[in-house]
Amino acid sequence: KKKVRGQNKNRPRPNKEQLTTKLCPSKLVVHHALCELIAQSCDNLPLCQYLHDITKYMEIKPPDLGEKCFAFQTYGKCDYTFTCRFAGDHVEKTENGYINIVDEEKVRENAIETKNILPRDLQINLRKRKFDFSKTDAALKENQDRKAKLRKTDQENVVEINEPSKIEGKPPGGIITSEDVLSSRVGCVLNDDMIPLKTMEKKTLDFRDKLYLAPLTTCGNLPFRVVCKRLGADITCGEMALATNILQAKGAEWALIKRHPCEDVFGVQLCGAFPDTMARSAELVAKTCEVDFIDINLGCPIDMIYKKGAGSALMRRTNKLLDIVTCMNSVIDIPLTCKVRAGVETNKNCAHVVLPKLRDRGVALTTVHGRSREARYTKVADWGYINECASVAAPMPVFGNGDIFSYHDYCSVVENTSVSGVMIARGALIKPWLFTEIKERRDWDISSSERFDILRGFTNEGLIHWGSDTRGIETTRRFLLEWLSFLHRYIPVGLLERIPQRINERPPYYVGRNDLETLMASPNSNDWVRISEMLLGKVPDSFQFLPKHKANSY
């Protein structure tokens, strides 16, 4: 039987709106303004294809989806002004046209600002290659010189020491390694020398015993991280960002590293195959963004990434991996972490060999996912092997990842292994209140109404993050539906024959304790669309949804 895997590449995509029916963006930045007063505000008026008549736009605009705008009610203003699908709450019609209302008092009291947004001047500098990467250039040169000296020394095989005082701890005539020769370098510091920060001089973070929300592609977006943060997550990390796209200043990639103010410990995960791109992207992020650590992706199993030598492929390219770690550590002053898999092939684990090398290169934390790339989710996580990795990597903190779905699972691995903490991935997608269960040491029989409130909190944050106009609502709906493709797998505690539920067990069809609970348990995507309509209004008649991935494996 052919395995169901990969992406649904032919899934329906949203249609692009006609520009002539969309309001010009120049109309959205002015508050308290009458439409006649801003008719000439567009800088590209002769060529602009957007609509500039606000009165006409309000006549053809789709009807509002609700009476209250969450952004206006919470923060005192809505950045989407006239295009907001809840505009009736903050747009008024006067004799002279439409005006957008701003509650100045709420704006002052509840000011909130998303961090790590790509500024226009930085985007221009990156695209024109004018950004200063001097630290990376020096680190790459230093790394090349070091490797050249190592090769030269290795050709000589051994060196006889006539003056043992030059290298401490080596007896006369002793055999030394190439590292010993390099460490014996003495003399004054030259301008060409680059002096990287020592590990003790870098900013430090106490990762131990923290609950770490894994970087999750597609579903690990900012609104989802805010939901998990409010439910008890300690550490959050942005979605995997490709180093080359970050350097090319692509807006879609920079959106993955945005940070919400509530994320007090936040990291950015970078993925790449070469030292130059990885070091440059690390230097760029460290200089221009507010992040607490940078993570290297060594576990991505996707073919597109693997075939380029990135992700889990780096576990086979050890020399290249160590060059990447060395150069990245030289250009940043914040902790560098890694997320690895047990190995590439099943029954050929190699993480226990890689981890000590990462520790010696100054990596502050490594997370081990207890499965190989080849296994994907067809096998249970090997926590015995994760424990072995934690032992050989000491004293570097090692987090474990895989199959944590209840506080029983958490307590079991913390008490029976030597890991410093736990990273939670699919468990958080299926039941984001898992963080609360772990901290309160209980099985939470959460009601369907409480689960629906969590979904409402996600959509409210989504309307602020992606926008409350038509485009923003459909983006929020799409990510909500992707999340619901995992959420339906949760079985209420009150219905379980035995506690706890296991993440790799496929449940039979069942009827919930009320209609909403039954609807939330449905594996049918049409029922997920019905749930989204309760929060974001009715979808068009031709709307269809197919999850991004063909199988969310048990």
C-alpha cells in the first residue's frame, strides 16, 4: 500500500482580488480624516490601480462580520480603518464623508508593538548589499586560516617539542595535536585578529526545567505562540526561517521571526547549508532583531531542505556543521542552540557522536528529537537514546522531544532521564493547554466552551497580526483550519476509558457530551470550516479547504 505522505500541492488557493475593488493603502494610514481631505495623498496617483474614493469603496465593501472590532475595543484603534470587516465599531458616516475613530486614551494605556518587523531602509540595504557583515567576513577568514594550519600540521603528523614551556602540560619529546600548536600562539594582538567572545562573556539563559514550545512550520505562527504562552509555555521560538531568504529581505520570511511582547524568552530558528549564509544571517538577526537566542535547524526531514544539504542532512556533513557553528558563535553575543534528530537512517543513530562536538564548539543547548529522519512519525520516540545523548553531552543542557502528551509523560521522562527539560511540539498542537496541565500536575477535563474560547483568542490575535480586512480574515481562517487538522485528535478526559491519552493512538469515532464537542472531534474538513464560520463569518459558496500535509501521522 502506498504511504500517504508529503504535501497536497494541488490544494485550492485563495483567489487574488481585483485591484480596482481594493482601497489604496494610502487611505489606511490616516485617522480622524475626512475622505475629501486625503484624496490627493497617494504618491502614485496617475498610475495607481487601487480605488481612491472612500465613499464608493464603502458602498461596494462586503458586509461587516460583527459589531465589535477586537483591535479597537482592546487597543483603541484599528490599523485597517475603512477596510476592516468590523468597521461599524469605529467608522462613522458624516455629512462630509466617512471618518475613522481613534480612542486616544486606550492607545496610550494599551500600546502594543510587535517586534522584529523588517524596516524599509534595512530591506533596501540588504537588497543592494550595503549591510555591514564585517564580523562574518572576519570569522570566515579566521576559520579558513585555522583549517589551513590544521592541514599543514596534520601533514607533518607529529611535532617534537624541544621547549615544553611553550605548551603547558606536554613533556619533552611529547606528541601534540594540531589544536595544541594553534593554542600555543603568542604575541601582541594585531588589527587583523578577530577576538570572538568567550562562552563566559556571552549573554546567558537558564534553560533548565523550562517548558519549550517547539518551532513548528505553518502552525507555529505568532497567534498560536501567544495562545501557548498564555497557557503556560516558558520558551518560544519562531518558525524555521531559511537563511538565504532572510538575507534577501523577503517579507514572508521575516514575518516568521516576528516577536509578540508577551514572549519573554524568544528565539529564532535558522536553516541553511553553508557557513557564510548561516553566519551572515545570524549576524543580521543579532544586530537588528530582539531575540534571546538563535537556533540551528539540524532536524528538518523535508526533501527540498535535505537535498540542499541543510536540516537533518547536516548531521552527515559534520565538518561543514562544525564550521557553521564556529562562525555563527563568533559573530553573535547571544546563546547559540541546536535542534537535532536521533539520526538520518533508522537504527543508525549518530546524535551521540555529534553532541559532544557541538558542546566543544560552545553550543549553549541542544534539543534531541528521538526519531530519525527516515522514521518520521511512524515510530515512537526513543527516550532511552535521548538519555544516552544527555549523558555524553554533559555538562551542556540537553532537552528531549517526542510524544509528550500529558503531565504523566512529562514526569516520567524528567524523573527517569538526565534531560534538562522538555520541548513540546505535536502535543501542543493537539492540546495547547498541555503546558497548564504539566505546571498544575493534573488532567484537565476541559469543556468544549473553554476550547472554543481558546480558538476565539487565536482568531482575535490573528486579526491583529494578519489584519481584519478581507485578506487578513481569510489568512486567519486558513491558519485556523490548519490548526484544527490537529486539534480534532484530542479526546476529552471525561470520555477516556483509561487515562492518559497516548499521542500515537488513533481513537475510534465517538459522540461528545454536547454538539460542539462532537463537532470538534470530527476528522472531516467541512466540519472544521463550520467551526471557522462561527468565529470568522460565512465562507464563499465555492470555498474548499485541504490540509497542507496529506497525513498528520499518529
